[in-house]
Amino acid sequence: MEIGWMHNPRQRQVLVFFVLLSMYGASAELGPYSVVEETERGSFVANVGKDLGLGLTEMSTRGARIISQWNKEHLQLKVQTGDLLINDKLDREKLCGPSEPCILHFQVLMEKPLEIFQAELRVKDINDHSPVFTEREMILKIPENSPIGIAFPLSNALDLDVGSNNVQNYKISPNSHFHIKIQDSGDGKIYPELVLHRALDHEEEPELRLTLIALDGGSPPRSGTTSVLIKVLDINDNAPEFPQRLYEVQILEDTPVGSWIITVSAKDLDAGNHGKISYTFFHASEDIRKTFEINPLSGEVHLRSHLDFEAIQSYIINIQATDGGGLSEECTLLVKVIDINDNPPEVTMSSITKIIPENASETLVALFSVRDQDTGENGRVVCSIQDYLPFFLKRTFKNFFTLVAEKALDREERAEYNITITVTDMGTPRLKTEHNITVLVSDVNDNAPAFTQTSYTLSVRENNSPALHIGSVRATDRDAGANAQVTYSLLPPLDPHVPLASLVSINPDNGHLFALRSLDYEALRAFEFRVGAADRGSPALSSQALVRVLVADDNDNAPFVLYPLQNASAPCTELVPRAAEAGYLVTKVVAVDGDSGQNAWLSYQLLKATEPGLFGVWAHNGEVRTARLLSERDAAKHRLVVLVKDNGEPPLSASVTLHVLLVDGFSQPYLPAPEAEAADAAPAAALTVYLVVALASVSSLFLFSVLVFVAVRLCRRGGAASVGRCSVPEGPFPGHLLDVSGTGTLSQSYQYEVCLTGGSGSNEFKFLKPILPNLPPQCPGKEIEENRTFYNSFGFNIQ
């Protein structure tokens, strides 16, 4: 069988290794070893280890073993001792037939490192078969006038043994007419001839029965016998004649059984029974008789059984034509079997590695051999694999090939490869054999866990229950097994002031995040931390992600009223002149909400009033104004309850009580006498003009202050010690009551400090002063001194 290699740029070419390995193979020969057939199993043949110059342990560590292309393993190698033993009894006749010498080829394979040694085992023949004649009785018809010394060929005996154990001699039983002469055919076989040494007489003895004995050369010799019946005939002086001595014919090995092959024909000049010719195979072997048959009357040769070019390439058939008088003539028929491509290539796997690590390069995957029993182009083969695979074929020694990974593989890209080794011959039609190998790529920890997001934003409502699941982070690892098992952990916080250990925890197995305690939006609105994900490989790989937790506000703070305060020792009373117009600003309720967003949107409404319809409250700013003109019939004292409500869900509210006193004019000590009015009418008119101009140029704040001042003076005239007294809270308001979102009713840019003190005289009222954020406090004494100088210029006596 010839091994071919296709010059195709899409296939892997390894011809350069053939030259190198051929040089190596020339010196890698063992033996020859010999063994006698029928030797018992386990018998010693040779010590391969000594022949290779290897120690006892080297045979085992290098993975030595016997490989061959036999159907059965006839030999076994004990790697512990290096002994080559018989694995089963060898029958030389079954293994080699008539071929001599009988040589079995095998190889000794060393896997680590890869070496192949060619060896051969010669099977010696023993005399275990006796000669056998194919015919139990041979009949010879000999004319009585046959001359002395004429020789009559006899059928030879067959012996499956070879050499000296084959047939070496023939003997005939004692008689007075014939003796045996041995003829050598030139191919190592002998044939007996019966030689007439005394004339025959049909009338005296018409028949002779002799015994032919065949002896082989064994020790002791074996023998076989057949009977020879000689019929003495009357005179027949013309023997059959063939027109040619040699016939040649070519036949395809797939020719159907029963097909006609050739017709041979001989002529006999005699008449009657002496001219009738019969045809037979002469000196034909058992293979010939099983494969071909001849019509004894017509001489047509037909195929009796299937041909196999790989077993026998040609047949030499001797055909004998015998007339009715016993005369015969021989010719030779040469049948040449033409090979067809009827044998697909054969693949023998010697070594396979089914699992390879992903980071190993040029890894040996398989070692195999190929052969095709056909010849010529039918026996040339080409080996290939799929083009898109990261593997290539390399020729190592004669018909041996290796399958090697051409680069380091990536399990995450592909974890399994199905490789099809295709061996195609070059015959017509082309036959191919495919061998599939599944290669698994084992994992190496070469991928760090990757989070699904580089940063996560989670939201949780304040006042949550402890151990609340607030969200999850997730990381994946492209590796497998323990290399892909991810463990989550909290990394040290970026801000050392954030108590991360008391705020959140993480489940190391699934990345679930939990709030450890209840969160307060007003104290902590957001915080950040890092989460790490590490696999369980060796060494372990890790990555991290940023998590931002936003605390959502809950409506957990009710509105707080800054003005008027309800915890003072005496209620604050607002003074309203009866001459006030509709829409007159009585006061403003100031409130804040510690929440944010819509939870801090405040609305105001008048809940209760002494006289409904007289006063109203603006819903958005808390201003209390008169709803209509005042009359003398309206009561002097009024009690108003204002409800302040936020926009949360559910809404929270607070209420404040206002006391309003209706007055007719200013108190007596601050009003001029009637006589003084008449005397000073002219100066008062001029002063009124100046006052109107001055009042028109000042802000509404000063107007409000004047009205309050007049109301306080009237309260003093009434003599009620408790009326008109407003308490001022001691100390600053709590810091958490400031609305920092800008969405409440009162922002930082519009806050007032109300400072009202009780007492008598003119030092019972202080103007509202705006509180500006982020400004350093001023000296109270300096501020009071400036206000006193300013207000005294308008005639107000401020202490």
C-alpha cells in the first residue's frame, strides 16, 4: 500500500518530517526474531529491552508497547522486564500460507519521547500436516501399445507445510509394469510420473490397481496415499493437440461468480471414442479448484468464487485434454487479477489524549497509522482534518501520523472539539474512512470575575426594617468549576468616616445586599462603597464594582410652626385696626418640614374661627388677611386655628392658634389732646405731608412695624397685663427644622427671627430681622444700637 499526501494549501502538510524520520527509521530496526509455530502462549521470544539498550524501568516509564496491523495481538511486551512473549499459538499456515519465509512485521512504540522501532518475527514451520491427494482414486487409460519408457503424469499431493516438511518423494506399490519418476517443476514443487518399463497386454491384464504414496521430509516423515486405477486400452495413436501452449486472460477482481472467463479447445485426429476429448484441471491447487471450474466437454472456464487481488494476484492453471483412448495433452492458462478500488483505507489508533489543558501548546492529541490494501493509485491515501480547527497532522514514520494542537487553546472560546480524521485513497471511485475524536479542553483560571455593571445604584426608603434586602450585584466568570465559583465581599470604604460595617452586609454566595439597620434620610441621604468578587482558582482572580445607595425620603416629619410659637408662657395677640381694608395682612404663619420633596410641600387652611368669613389664610404662604371690611358689630377678640399640612402620603399636619384683637385707635398716652390739635392744625398739616412722603418711600416692612407699634400702645392703654405680650423662645431653633430643599414655604433666604419681650412702656416690640444663611453672627449690642438710632429718627421709642 502506498501512502499519498495531497498538495492542497488548505490541508496540513508535513512532508518535511518524512525525510528526517526516514533517516531515523533506517537505524531503528530490531531483530529479526524467530519462533517455531504452535509454540505455547507465554513462551519467551526475546528481550527487547536489552536489544534497545534500555534498563528495566525505562521500558515502563517511556510507555513501551507493541503495535501492529494484525487482526489479533500475537505478541505481548512485559514492560517490567522487557521480555517479548507469545500471546497466542501461531499457525504458520494460517498466517502466511505457502509463502516462505513467514515474516510478521510489528513496531515497538516508545511514547515518551516518541520513538518507533521496526521489528519482524519469523515463524518457523514444523511438520504438523500430512500430504493429501485431492483425488481418492486416479484413473489412467493407457493404450496397450504404449512404448517402453513413456511417462504418465500423476496428480501431486498437497502439503500445507513448507520447505523440507513439504512433499519430498513419491512411491508406488510393487508391480511388474511401472515405476515412479520425480519431476521438478522449477517452483520448488515435485510431481510424480508413472513410467512404463514393461509392455502392457490388454488381453492378459486389462486393469491394474496401484497405490501411490507421497512422503514429506519431516522427522519422522508423514505420508498420504491414493489409489491409481490403470485401464489398458486398445491402440490410440493420436493424442489431443492444443492450438497454443499458453493462454493469458485478465479479469477484474469484482467479476461476478459464474462469469465465463475463457474457452480452451484441443483437437484429436482419431475418430470415434478415441477422438472424444475431455478437459480437466491438471496439477491444480486447492485455491484454483475452489476459484475456477472447467466444463469437461466444452473446455469453458468459469469463475466459481469471488476473486481477491489483495490475496492472490494471478493464477497459473494447467489444463489437460484427454481423448477417449487415454492420450492427453496439457496447456497453461494464466489468469491475471486486475485490482479495483474495493478496499477503503484503514485507520489504526495507537494513542489518544482526550483531555488537554487550555494553556498548553503543540500538545500531542493522537498517534495513528493508515493503510490501504489496494495497490497503485488505489492504495495511495491522503489524510486530512477540518480546516477551521486549531490542529494539524504531522507525518512521523512511514504510514504513522500524529495529530497535534497548533497553538494554546481557549476553553472559554470553545470547550470541546470534534475532530474528524478523513483518510481518502486516490482510486476511482475514491473511498474514504473517517475516524472521529472528541477532545475536551480542561479549564485554567485565566479569567477574572466580571461584574454585569461597573457601578450599581440602589434605592432604599428610610425607616426600613433591619436586614432588608436592598439589591444585588452579580459577577460572572467565564472559567469553569472552582475557577468560576464567585465569592462576594465588601471592600474597605473610600470614606473612612462612613460606618460601612454597620450599614450594609453582602451574601458572599449570591451578592445580595442587606441593610443592617434602619436608615434616616435626614441624617444620611446617600453613601458609596466598593464590592469585590473573587473566584476560587489558584491563584484567585478578582474584580470590583462601585455601589451607590440612595436613601429615599419618607414622610416621617410633621410640619413645625416657627411663628407664632405655641409653647410660650403667654399667647401672642395680633392687633388689627377696625379701619383696616379687606385683604389687610394680619400676620403670617411660618412653618417648616424636615422632609424633602413633596413631603415638605406645606399648605395652610383656616380650621376654626370665632367669626367665620372675617379672616382668611392664603394656602401657599400662610398669610392671614382680613376677608372683608371690619364693622363695629364685629367682636373685639377673635381666636383663629390654622392647620399646616404637608403633601406626603399619608399627610402629616400641625395646628397653631392665633389671637386677634380689633382696636379702634392708638392708646391714649400716644394720642394728642383735642385742644392741642386745634392749636397746631397748620404745623400738623405740613408734618402730615412730610410723613406721607416718607411712608411712601419705605418698604412694607416699616409700615407693618408702625401698625404693630400702634397696636401695642393701645394694648397698654387697656391696662391688661397679659394682652400684647409675646414671648420670645430662649435659644435657637433646632437645626433639623430648616428646609434645605427650597421646596417648603419658608426657605433659608426668607426666614425671620421674631424677638418679642414682655414689659411696660415703649420697649415691648422688636422688629423682625431676616436671618441670612452662612453669615457670621453679629454682635447683638451693636445691632440694637443701630436699630435704636434708625427708629428714633421716626419718633419711635425703642429700648
